[in-house]
Amino acid sequence: MQHVFIIGCKGIPAKYGGFETFVDKLTEKKQSDEIIYHVFCITENKPREYQYNGAHCMEIRVPSIGSAKAIYYDVVAFYKALNYIRRHNINHAIVYVLACRIGPFIGYLKKQLKLLGGSLYVNPDGHEWKRDKWNSFIKMYWKISENLMIKHAELVICDSKNIERYIKKVYAHYRPKTTYIAYGAEVKNSVVRDDDEKLVNWMSEKGIRPYEYYLVVGRFVPENNYETMIMEFMKSKTKKDFVLITNIEKNKFYEELKLKTGFDKDERIKFVGTLYDQQMLKKIRELAFGYIHGHEVGGTNPSLLEAMASTDLNLLLNVGFNREVGEQGAVYWKKKYGSLRKLLDSVEDCPRGKREAYGKRAKARITNCFSWQKIVSDYEKIFLEVKQ
């Protein structure tokens, strides 16, 4: 059997977040009986062990220590993985670390893993050190940590071709072994009906109507370009709404942006809170006139894939990460003044047939390159190579 220990997601079943959904799907759609997954999960309660999707889940209680919380969690999870491997005498185990948070500790941890005959795989995620939410010290930590994680990884699994090119170029002196396996999505209609009471009540409560709104779903952080999207939308002529499903509670950036843009005086701008019901989210994406995507520092972004699998018209920030996913299945805007506004005005009267044509191309991209079946199959081939 091939044992794979996954460190770095908050846990499964997934509630919200790319890595959590990835691990959920990786375990749910497991194809090989030769793989056993061990998944570490965060808890605020008494830690327990349980089975989910056939995976062995081990909870870790993590103290509230600010931005160091994730580092603490990853390090403790790695030690627990080492102890489990040692205690159960597991051969050729793989420890797969999601994101580059624990670089300063990874040299010692990898040495211990190698003594047990195990291998270290790393997913570098996106350019975390570029995120505006971090101060200069934390950004420097992220860059140093990334350097050390790439140095010690035996395989770097990138979910973006642009990220893989970056790793190969910037860390060429380490001669990293890399491979590209994208993130996934599913092209299936939501099980929620148009007349579902829960959906109808939600849309009525939020004051929105089918195909009369643009949508965005994601974390409310500066590097996702909410300021540009909101300001450009406010300058556009569209009579449709801009619906933002995101976390704004106790969010300093939200208050700053409200003062700077005055979006609260524009009735079209509608912050509707978070929504964790995946089928409801899918239906809301399906009923959107268009989806606006402003991410620019990540790899293959989950919210983009989910939008392309559900929403016909997708308006994407023109950066490499987004273009490699969208290709001809989307339209593009730039951060410069007036770009998104002009695009919004130009697509305002986009005929349904033209929107549907974009939608077909977008769904074909997901089906051909980003289906969970393909992603899981690609991962299992990589994991099972260790035994050969």
C-alpha cells in the first residue's frame, strides 16, 4: 500500500477554501485501492481521529497565535506524520505539504522523513509573498520559506503552468523536479431548481434577480483587486447588480474601501455575506449574467474554475494565471483605468446566444483539462510511482 500524508489544508469535509476542496475531491474520487490517505485537520475542540471518504483524518488543536497559527499547525502535523510512520513501520510514505509555510523547519523534518524511507512532495500554491495583506517582514518570511521548501522537495507539484515556469526559472540552481497537475472542477448543473424555496427566498432577501447581476465569490483581500472591480463597476452604465459573496465581518479592508469608493451609496453594489452550501453557490453562479474575476497572485484559482463550469460569461483580469485557464472561453480586462468599465459597457447587451457560446467554450475547457476525474488520476499516477 502507498500511504500519503497530506499537510496544509484546514481539513475535510471541506467547508470553504481551495486546498480543502482539493483534498475532499482527491479522497472522494479515489480510483486506486493501493493508496491510503492520511489527512491532518484543524480543530478548536478536543482532537479526534475519524474516517471520511475512506481517508484517515487526524485532528490537531491549534492555539490562537495570529499568523503563526498555520506554521504551528503544519509543523505539528509533520511531527505527527513522522510518529505515525515510525509507529506503524510504513515503507516509502509520501508527505505532501500544501503551501510553503514551514521552510525554516523543513530541512530537519525532511532529514527525519528520509531516515524512515519517506519522500517529501510540495505544492507551492501561488505567490503568497506578493499578497498585500502581509507586512514586509511576513512577505520576506514567505519568500525565504518558499526558497527552502523548493530546495528540499523531492517533487514540486504545481497547479499552474505559470507557477511551474516560475519555480524552474527562479530556483534553477536547485534543479527542482516539477510536474503540473491542475486544480479541478465539475461541469454539472446544480441540483437546486429555479423554483426552490430556499433559492427564491435567498434571492428575494438579497434583492437580486436571475441574469440581472454580475457575481464574484472569494476572499475579500486587496490582491484580488476588489477596489478596481468596484470602482470600475460604479463608473459603468450597467443597470445590473454586482453581487459579492465574500467575508466582510470584522474586515478592515472592507471599511477602508467603503470610505475610499463610497460603494455603499451605489445600490447596485451588494455584499451578501458568505454562503457555504455548494449546490446553492453553483445555482447562483448559473443564474449570473456574468462573473468578474480579479485574482492575480495565485495559481489555478478554484473560484475561477467553478465560475467557468457554471457561468456563461466570465470577465477575467488579464494575467497569465487566468489566461491559461480561460483561453477562448472568457473575455479579459486590465487593471488600467477604464478597462473593466469599457468591457462591462460592451457586454451589457451581449445576446444570449453569444453568452452561451462563451459558456460552451468555458465548459469544454473544464471538461477537457480540469475535471476532477482527470486531476485525481494524474495524482494517483504520481503517488504510485514511488513504489515502482
